[in-house]
Amino acid sequence: MPLEFELCPGRMIGGNNPCFIIAEIGQNHQGDIEIAKKMIKMAKDCGADCAKFQKSELEYKFNKRALERPYTSKHSWGKTYGEHKRHLEFSHEQYRELQKYAAEVGIFFTASGMDEMAVEFLDELNVPFFKVASLDANNFPYLEKTANKGRPMVVSSGMQSMETMRHVYKTVKQHNKNFTILQCTSAYPLEPEDVNLRVIMEYQKEFPDIPIGYSGHESGISISVGAVALGAKVVERHVTLDKTWKGNDHEASLVPSELAELVRSIRLVERALGSGIKKMLPCEKPCHDKLGKSVVAKVKIPKGTVLTASMLAVKVAEPMGVAAEDIFQLVGKTVTEDVEEDESVTPEVVES
């Protein structure tokens, strides 16, 4: 069984615990704290476990030229990329306000620390776990410093190779045993052919002592539900209140009705996964009693006869005889009473 650990206070992941569902608000709040609060409430109402944002200290995430470059996209909130990002960035005080609101609503709250200084702030904020975005999965100084904070970690793996992810696993594991890796493809929206759900199973083989999850950017919910069927213990999906809003992520995000259906479908699939032990279940007994086949006499069999396979057949019989799967165990046994043709061969009429 994969490692279990407490990702948030009182909430275990891995093993047979329910899939942990992260509603990734990211920067889909349009830079408006009231919209952000509505999205936190929406995530809670839809049944998600956690509302997650993205926190950057822009001068530590980007160099000056990156912030100064013109940004003329239809999604732009400013003339330069720096102006655009500043519009979408909440202050430390606003983050505290959002954290407080999430606690009042009753949903876990965290953020991706998009640079080392953002991680420092989130640590000070006392978030339950750190989310490592795909763009930092191969940032090994960042991974070491984040892992050394001692908080659980959720690491996305978009744009990375298996060789890199082995290095990620070893790096984090040296400092922090409580982490999970999410299969992810960094494209928005993501085409089904590029999802590569089979990587979940490859990660399970490569890293058998940590839970594995899935971060999706595809349209709809079916693929994410499929990830849970393959064993994903964490699912992260971007959410929005309106897919037509300005911003690159909205098109690949779930509206409230989709998020609610995702949660419902994941919980349904979890119920359907079962124990993995194949046996006749109590719910099958009525069908077995009505239609289950058993052994009957193909011919009249006198008392004292040693049974051969040619004497026996399998039918739906009343009363039910020896179970059909045991027919060959009857060969060589002696009957202790006469058995008429087409009558059930019951255990009571067979020696031993």
C-alpha cells in the first residue's frame, strides 16, 4: 500500500483515503479579492478539499527584462508583463484575508510558491502544504529549500522527463518524506492525446512509497475521473466562474457545475474501486440462488455407482446441487443413494 501521510490537519492522503481534490483558483480571480472569495466559497460548495492560489514575489520570479517586455495579448492586464502580473498579484495582507475567509468557510487554503521568497511568505502564513508548480519541478535549489521547511509537498511534473522526476524524488526525499508527485502536461487547454495517464502507473512503479496524483488542464471531467480509477490520490483542476473571462487559464478551467460533477464522479468511482479481492458478494446471492448452475445427473445413477464425467452435467437446478466449479472433484466418488436422471447431485448423496 502506498505511503499515507497527513497533507492537511486531520486529512490523510494515500492508501485507502479519499482522493484529495484541489480547486486551483490560481489567478482566475482577475485581481479582484471579492471574486477570489466567491471562488473559495464555490470550491467549498462543490465539495473540493482545498482552494489553491498562486503566490509570486515578482522581482524574485522574473528578471527585469522579463517584467519590462511589452505584453499585447488579449489577456493582458497591462502594457508590460510586469504590469499584467502586478494586477493579478494579491498582497500579503490580502492573502491573510483570503486565508481567514477560507477558514470561516471551512476549506483548506494554500498556494503555489512561484519563487523562493513566495515560499518564505507561505511558510510564515502557515499553509498546510506547499504546492510546487511544474515550472519549478527542475529547480533543485528551490526544491531543497522548500523540502527543508518540513511541510508536506505536492509536486507537479509538467514539462519534465522521467529522469528529471527521479532526481526530484531523490532530492525531496532526502529532506522530506511527506510528498506526492502529480502527473501533469503543461498545455492549456490540453488535448486528450497529450494527457498520458499511463505515467501515473509508471510513477507508481518508480516511486512506490509515495502517493501519486494528477493535475489536469483538459476540457471536461472524464479524464480526471479516469486518473482516479488508475490510482491518483490527489486531483488538481483549475476552476473559474466564467470561461470567457480574460486570462489564459479560464478555457481549461471547470465552472462550478463541472467541479461539482467532478467531485461527485470521483467519490462514485472510489466506491466502485472496491477491495480488489475477487469473491462472491452478498449482493450477488439473489442472482446466484436463482440462476447459479450446479451438477445434475445426465443419466440415472444407481446407489453405489462410482461417478464418471460422462454421468454428470451442469444446469440451473432445483434444489441446487454441488457447485458447477466442483464437477471434476466428483469423478471417482461413490453415490450413496439412487439419483434419477436430471436430478440434482447434492453433497449429501456423494461419499466424502
